Amino acid sequence: MTADFAPLLSVQDLVVDYRLARKVRFRALKGVSISVGAGECVGLVGESGSGKSTLGRALLGLTPVESGRITFDGQDITHTRGAARRRLANDIQVVFQDPYGSLDPTMTVGEVLAQPLQVAGTTRAQARATVAEMLDRVRLPADSVHRYPSEFSGGQRQRIAIARALVRKPRLIVCDEPVSALDLTTQATILELFIDLQRETGVSYLFVSHDLGVVRRVCHRVSVMYHGEIVESGPTQTVTHEPSHPYTRRLLLAAPVADPARQAERRAAWLGLRDSA
Ligand SMILES: Nc1ncnc2c1ncn2[C@@H]1O[C@H](COP(=O)(O)OP(=O)(O)O)[C@@H](O)[C@H]1O
Ligand SMILES: [Mg+2]
């Protein structure tokens, strides 16, 4: 942990198995350790299937843990379920990749945003005020409350999903590939929004992405996951520019660059690394 951030989330030696059939298990996380400080953005990168979403689900209590420990603000939440887990939703929220699938199309934006507050017992008047505040935070017009998710673009829908995550003023948001479904220009504006929101609210992010270029823009530190294990962790600058693990180097070289000549060079280097790994 960087000295500038007080500890908030700590994951130690986490093991998660999926049961595929009777007596057949697949070990998706093989002893993962990672930490996120208050106000810090920690990136989790790795190719598809490496276990990034599994870690996110374990933090949210959506998948059982075999062994290891998850501590949030000094409390062991590894096996927290039921009412205590629902209370934790005040502190730990999530934004998923797909802004289409994650918003109920039959609810207005006002209803989508007010729902988590009503669940938490907030009065109607207070909920209305908080919803207006959150729309303003994610730079959506106030009259969005009366409209339906289908009336918005992909980027705007992701703003709605971010506002919904923020509405209970959480301390940590698990962002699971939150810009991966967006075009490059929209990606850039949503990443700016994540950065601004962190500055304004002090919220922490565990920022999951398969794209090193994305985490480079928003994260203070980065961990690299490969086949259910963290193979490299460190300051973003170091991991994304001078990675020490061959897998991270391959990931870096696989990221597209704008210049076609450099792209060709990097492709040759990538093929070389792939063959030697
Ligand atoms: N519900 C599940 N049942 C069985 N295997 C799963 C399940 N969810 C994910 N997996 C497997 O666990 C591994 C990690 O998946 P996931 O955490 O989704 O990876 P990532 O988010 O990095 O793409 C993959 O091999 C995937 O096929
Ligand atoms: Mg995933």
C-alpha cells in the first residue's frame, strides 16, 4: 500500500472454487492478495478468464470463498451474508461492463436511482434530493429522472449506472470492465468522470480491466492477474511501462497503439515473447 492512502480493503490469500459437477471443482482464485486504500484506485488487469470478475464477486459476497480473508475497514467480511451483507451495500457498490443489461428497462432513471435509497429506508423527499445531486455529479440533466434507460446512449447509460452505485455514498466501488463496451471517445470521457468523482468524493475503486491502457489513465497501483494468481503488483507507472513479469509484458505489447509502424514493431515483439513464454 502506498503511504498516502489509509487501508480500507484488504484481501489475503483468497481461494475460490467453482463446482462444475459432483466432486469436480475448478479453482478460479488460487490464493489472491490485494489491497485498496481510502481514496485509492487499484487496477486489476488480466486476460479474459483470468479470474478478475470472480474476485469482484467474492468481494460483493456473490460467490463463496474456500479460504483466505477479506477485510473491509478492519472488519472480516469474508463470509458476511444476509442482513449484514445488505448493510455492507452502503459501503461497497459495483459498476458492471454492460450498461444495457444492468439497468431495468421498465423503470425511469428516477426510479432506478431512488430504489437503493428506498431499500435503505430514506424518506421520499430526501431520496429526490439525493437523486438530483447524483445526476448532477455524473453530469446528466436533471430532467433525466422522467426518462427511461432506452432513451440514452451507451455512455449516458454508464453514467446512470455510476450514479446508481454512488447514491448510497459508498466507500468502495468495484468497477468491472466499466468502459469496455464503449467506443474510444466515450471511454475517455467516462474515465475522466471516474477520476473527477474520486477527487470529489474520496471513494476508492477496484478497477477491473483487460486493457492496460485504460488502467494507466485512472489507477494509482496495478495488480496483474494470470490464471487465478496475481503475478505482478506495483505503481501504475512501473507495471505499465517496465513490467517485470513476462505475462505483463505480453499484455502491454498486445495493447493497440495508434501508429501503424510502431504497431508492426510491437506485434513482432509480441509474437517473439509469445513463442518464448
Ligand atoms: N459460475 C461459474 N462456474 C464455473 N466456472 C466459472 C464460473 N464463472 C467463471 N468461471 C470460470 O472461472 C474463470 C475465471 O472467470 P472470470 O472471473 O469471469 O474471469 P475474468 O473476469 O478475468 O474474465 C474462467 O475460467 C471461467 O470460465
Ligand atoms: Mg470479467
